[in-house]
Amino acid sequence: MKKFKKKLNYNNINFFKTLLISFIVIFIFSVLPNTINYFKKNLKSNQVVFNSSKKNFDEILDKQKKNNTEVQDTIKDRFSWNIFEDIDVFGKDEEDEDPQRLSASTIEELFSDNGYDLEKVKETKLVNVGNQLTRLPKELKNIESPKKRKKLFIKIVLPLIIEENLKIRFDRKKLFEILNKSNTTKRDEAWLELKFKQYGIKNKNLSKLKIRMDEIPVSLAIAQAAKETGWGSSRFAQEGNALFGQWTWSGEGIVPLDLKKDEKHKVAKFKILKASVRAYQRNLNTHSSYKEFRIERAIQRDNDEKLNSLELVNYLEKYAETGKDYTEALKKIINQNSLTDFDDVDILPTSLKMKNLI
């Protein structure tokens, strides 16, 4: 009996051992494939793994830096492009269809109320361009006192001439800023393209642009306006706002009364006086007849930066048919009326920004 029990216990133990071993074997074989795959994926020997995160980060960083640089350049360029365009002193009355014409007495009263006096201008070297007129008064030619008529004429044309000169000065300043850059932006190139057209330069010659883009001495401009209009009394000035007697063969103009049969030119007319000043400046700065004038002006700039109207006038013989007599008459007008006193007059700044620019 004891032997039988002992044998039974032994058989039970063997049975459980076999069962346990079977479970272990089955478990091992069930998890073995997944285990092998895991080690293959994560414990590959003799294989180099590259970390691309640094490379990706550097690419993103470089792209961001490039974008930031472009944004900064755009902002900087926008300010350099617009810095002279947002000054409200440059009026928009060129588009006036029917500019108002004031009487001489009204103009004198307005100038007096604004404290506009030529002696004060000479003393302060400043003029308020708010004292601009679009047309000459009809009564100008009826003022009996030559001195009074001349003073009123100078008061009218002075702010117009100085303002247009200031625009050229601003353009010239921007031109030199571009020339001093190591790299030009697209905005700079577009601006240069516009100026090449304005100054009649077809081959994009920067040296020629630098010579052409310059001011006309105030004293010379006043003298020519006085000579061409008889101090504002001529028909061309009164009817067509033509201050400088410029001829045209195709544009709108006034036919001279003494025009010969074989002549077909007219005297160009303008909507407002300021447009006449601008056309005059462009004429001297682009026409081939005044090449020597521009060269002499450039030489004066290179020497001491100051422009001498009494010297420059010698190069304007082709402006009128009378040639040298014309230039001598201009010198006489400049000297007799002390017009060189106005050559260094600036615009009265309307803002701190403009004061810094001037």
C-alpha cells in the first residue's frame, strides 16, 4: 500500500514538471519572433545611424535668418524710398484744372499777413513755400513802380524755384547714397530706371545722371524768368503761365504774334507756374544745347560745391537768338537786383523730419 502511494506521488510530480516545461517551451516560442525583430531593429551591429535633427534645425535657422534679412532690407529700403515722398510741403496742385488767380492787391495783403518780406528772407535765408501761387496777377503789368513790380514778381517765383531745386537736391542725395552702396536693391534699380527716363539717359550712364541731376542757381532762374516775361507782364506768362519762354512744336502752346511764315513753333503753356519751373529745369538739365553749362556746373561742384550763376550764365548763349547779348542782359539783371542773395535760401521746414533732411 505504501509503495503504491509513493509511486502515485512520483507520477504526479513528473506530470506537473512536464506540464510546466511545456508551458515554458510554448511561451518561449511564442515570444521569440517578436524578440528577434525587436533586437534586429534596435541592436543592429556595424550600422551607422545619422541624426538629421541638427541638419534640419540648421536649414530652418538659415532660412529664418534669410527671411529676417530680407524683411530688414525691405523695411530699410522702404524708408529710403519714401522718406522724401511723405513731406506734405510738396503740394499736389499741379492737377488743378482751373487754378485760382488772385489780384495783385490781394497777394500783397496775404504776403504781408504771412510776414513774407524779401529783406527778411535775405537775412534768415529761409522762405515759406506756403506762399506759392498758381498764376500771376493780371495787374502785375499795370504796376507803375518798376521796383514794386520786380519785388512782387520775385516774391511769386522765388518759392517755386526753391521748392523744385529742393526736390532735385533730395534726388541727388539719394543718388549718392545708392552709388555708395556695395549692393543695390530692386527698389534702388527701379528708382534709377525712373530717373534715367526723367533725365533723358538711354544707356543707364550713372556719371551722366550725376551731372544732369543738379540744381539751377536761384539767381539765374529768377533772371531768366524776368527776362523772358518782362517781369511777369508778357502775354505768354499771363495766359499760359510760361515763365521761361520755352518753345514747343507738338505740345500745347501760344502762337507768337510776330511768328514768321516759315516758323511753326509755339511758346509752351502750362496749367500752373510751378509746372513751368519744372520744365525749365529739365530743359537745362537734358537738352544738348546746354551740355557745356552742365559740365561747368559739375566742375563748380567738384571745386567747392557752390554754384556761381554769373559764371554759368556764359554757357546759355543758345537759349536765345541774341546769343551773347542775352547772357550779358542776364548778368545785368542778376547784379542790379542782387539776385545772388537768394542763392543760398532754403525752405522753411514744416517738420523736424524736413529740417533734418535740409
